[in-house]
Amino acid sequence: MTLNADFPSSETHTRRVLIEAQERLAEAGLRGSFLVRNLDTGLELGIEPDITFPIASLVKIPLALTVLEQFRTGRVSPGTTIELLPENRTPGPTGLCNFSYPTRIAVIDLLFLAISISDDTAADALFTLCPPDMVDQQMKDMSISGLRIRHTIHDLYLTLAERLAPHEAHLAQALAIQAGTRGGGHLIPQLDVSHANSGSARSFVQLLDRIWSNAPSLESSTEVRRMMGTNLLKHRLAPDFATGSSQWASKTGTFLNLRHEVGVVEHADGTRFAVAALTESSVPVATQPSAEQTIGYVARILHDTLRN
């Protein structure tokens, strides 16, 4: 077990918390990379924060930031419209993915859909304006270590998961679990960290830290924060962080056995914490409410230990 802790509290208590968190994850069939950082002091607490995972829809945060920088520099107009044809849409459960007729939509509205409801077709339309290598370069320019952007959302669906009938979906889950290696390799290229969009809890906390510090620009970071605050997919960490006395802004990422969420909680007393939870399940079932609850619980106890 690798522990990462830097905080002014009892070492014995903190170690017990970290051990309990690891035990909870194991009981839920989860392996994870977690990190919580106080954005004002830099103090942080994590569990295996440098393990790299394929990031699924978390890629939409760096994508959004890159598109917004194109707006700021005048290379792309927010009002430019793009025509989306049904036959070219990316498979997905939300928004434009399910439209049946040709649609024209402004780039700024595609951005909102990609972040607020994780619309995959909207994200891929944005990738036509800002290809993966451009987004990857934006992350390098911001000195975000360990975060790599290599492909579009549509590429995620070019897997066995999309070739199976609905009643065979468990086979895709089983393949995702069984065909990986401890070093991050995988028979499914989109789950191989050397080929996939990939990152760790630490890389996303770095990114959130930059965004909440107004990098790469005040205009772009402000808009990303606003859009993350409208995220409607709140079943993972939000139940543990969105309260009457705090605000939670986040983005989820889900694909096969991957379950991620990253975000920032801002408390009424002014303290702000970046939270990143990247996990993979060893249970070949698509819907696992107990796993979602465990992810939220572990992230919350790390936060509470650091805050107190």
C-alpha cells in the first residue's frame, strides 16, 4: 500500500483512516487512485495518487479548457455553428447522441452539453475543432504531469463492448477486468494506459488546482468552473460533498469497469479542496450502487481527515 500524506494531524489517526479506506475499496472490489488537496495551503492526502488509469469522460475537462482558449485568442468563435448528422453521431446515453435528425448547434452550446450532461457527440464535435494532439499540448503548456490526451470519445466505442448484444454486456465487463496487466497494459487499446487518454488522481488535482488559480487564463478557467458547477451526473461524489454549506463542481468519467470523478468543494468558511477519485472495478457488473457509495465515502474521509 502506497500512502501519500502531508498534513498537521495525528499520524496514527491518519494511518488508520488510510487503512480503513483501502479495506473499504477492497471489499467493494475496487482499485483506486485518490487525492485530496487543500487549494489554499497545498496540504494533501491520498491513496496511490500516482496510479495511471484510462480517464474516459474526464477528458472533457482538458478539452473544454482548450476550446475556451481558442475562443479567447479569437481562433474559434463561440457562435460558430456545426451541423451534426445522425449517421455520424457517437454512441452514448445523453443529449445529441440520441437525436434522430440533422442538427445545427453553436460551439459554445456543444461545450455546455459536453460538461453538464457528458454528451459524447458534443465532445467529438469539439474534437474536430481541437484535435487530441492540440488538447494534449495544452496540458503540456500548463505543466500538467502524467495527463495524456490521445484519442476522441468515439474511439472508446471501437471495442468489443459495442459488438456485443445488450444481454451480453457482462462479457465486455469481464473482458475489461480480465485482459489487463498490473503495468497498465490491456488487450483493449482504449484501456491500455500507453495508448488511451490517461491520467492519475495527482494529474487531475494539478489540473483543478490550475483552473481554480485562473490558469491558463481568467476567462477560460472561470467558464470551466461554471460549467463544472452545472454537472448533472451527481451519483458518485456529490452526495458526500454537495451540502447546504458547500458548493461542488465536478466531472465524472465512466467506461466499462472504470468509475471516476474529479471536482472541487468550496466550503462556506472559504476553504477549497480539490478531490480526485479514479477507480476500476473487479466485479463484472455494469451497475454497482455499493461501489459508487464506497468511492464517495473514501473521498469524503480523506477530505475530512485533511480538513480537521
